[in-house]
Amino acid sequence: MLNSNFRSIVLNSTPLIDVRAPAEFEKGSFPHSVNLPLINDKQRHEIGVCYKKLGNTEALKLGHKLINGEVKEKRVKAWSDFIKVNSDAKLFCFRGGQRSKISQEWLSQLGYDIERFKGGYKAFRNYLLNEIEESCNHFKPIIIGGHTGSGKTILLKKLENSIDLESLANHRGSSFGKKTTPQPSQINFENDMAYELIKKLDRGFKYLVFEDEGKHIGRVYIPNIFAEYLSKAPLIILETPMIQRVDITFVEYVLEAQKLYKNNIEQWSDVILGAMHRIRRRLGGQRYKLLCEIFDNALDEQIQRGSMDAHKEWIELLLSEYYDPMYNYQIQKRCQQVEFRGSAEEIFEYLSKYDT
């Protein structure tokens, strides 16, 4: 049994075979893991009932009875096929107990040596959660803020010492920038976040840069201690002219969004109009009506003439009349945290000398 060098597993992006049942895997697992279960959900339930009524010995007998012959061969083949491609793979179950031990023994009988790590999923999961908390003692955070469309994510991706929590959460803060793919489970978000932190800190960064987020990113949330640590960090404001903000937002809300919907303009427009409807009260009736009219005109222009530039008009109205007032109000309450303001180039220059 592997003596649980979890740090090495993270830093090497080690491929992992998760032999837990599909329902367990769905709740959360680790980066670079694949679910090749020893027993499926139904079998797990049957064995669990047997264990409670008759004890471990009878539960083991039932397990071997259920997973035998052709079923066993399929299980072992799936594992061995993965090992052939990933020779450094590791094996785990929930506590590093019987399921991973049986899987390891069956593979060994066919000449495949694979390590299973001590404590299984539970031990590795606890390690990663602890690393998130402990990381707060090993770096200082810097937060990049700015109006919607200012290019914060673009800036973040150009910095080696940054972590894009929105990307890990598969989420964009705006209803208009929603993705069509689901967010990860809370467990997967935390595990991915821990991996990123461990890898960044291993590179010796004293400062890590994050985009200005609330505690909640869609339906997932930043762990409490870490969120509290970020909330006290110095704030750097990215200032971008409106014309550039419109262009950046146009790419996300229109060009990239329509590609996500495979250029199904009707489906995309329904999503945009639905998002507009959700903010109608904050916009006010007159501005909401104007926004919808401008959008409808832009949509007609695109359908009839193939021109998409007209979409920039409703985007500018959305930025100036909806997002900017909200952001200005929020940032005013945190003005004491603002340490620097400037363009992307000025912020790059400022951060290159950052050592306070």
C-alpha cells in the first residue's frame, strides 16, 4: 500500500483509478481520476444490506458471488487497459480498504502492479481540504477588480501566479455569460482548487492573484477560511475604456455564446431575453423596454443582413445602466482596500515590482 504521498500525486498530476461505485464518484473525486468501479450502485446497496444484517464475512462472500466470471473479467480488463496507457496510475476506494485491495490483487494475478494509497478517498480528500486552509499561511493574495467587461479574466490568464476560480467553477458571474455545461460538484471544485494552490505554491510564488469574487460562484462556494482571507486582500482595479469593454463583452455574450449554442440563434436569443427579464426590476420598466427593443433590432440585423455589430448597442446600454451602477456602489464600500488603479499594461508593470 502506498504511504500516501499525496503531495507527489498532486504535483505529478498522477492518473487515478477510482474503484468506488458511480454514485460515489458523481458526488466528487479528484483531478485526473477515472471511475472504473469494482461494484456498481445496485451491487453496493445489496452488499451493504448484507453487511448490516450478517456481517463482513457474509458481505465479502456476496461480493465475490456478484463479481465473478465474465463480470470480473470485464472489471479487470478495464483497469488493465487504463494501466497500459497510464503506467504511473494509482488505485483507491473510499478508505483504502477491501475494494481497492481486491482490485489490486486481481490485477496482480495478471501481472499488473499498481499501488493503492493509504486511507483512500477519505484521506486524500482531508489532505486537500487541509491544504486549502494551510495555504493561507504561505502566500499573500492580490485581488483584481474592475467593471464588467474590463478584461479581468483576460489579464488573470496572462499572470503565472494567478488562479482563475471562475474557470474552476465553470461559471461566469453574469446571467448573460452563462455556460451550457454544468458546474462541478462542490467537492470537485474544492479538490481542483486545492490542486491549483499546491502547484502554484510549489513554484515559490509569494503572492497569488485572484479575480474579485463573492464567496459564492454560481452554486459552488469558496471554503470559509479561504474566502475570509481573500476578503481582506488589497484590491487592484483594472480600468478599461468603454469601447474596449463593449468589444470584450460582445465576444463573450454574442460571438462565443452563439458558438456554444451551435449557432442556434433562436435558442441563444431566448437565453439573452430571459436574462434581461430577470433583471427588469433593477433596470426599471422604461430601460428594460428600451434594452429589449435594441436587442430585437440587432437580432433582425443579424438575421437579415448577417451583421452582428448592432449587438454592441444593447451591450453598452447594459454595461452603463445596469452593471456599472451596481459595481460602483459595491466598490465604494471597499475603497480603503483599493491599492492601485490602471490599465492592463500599468497593472502588469505594478505587479512586476510588487514586493510589499
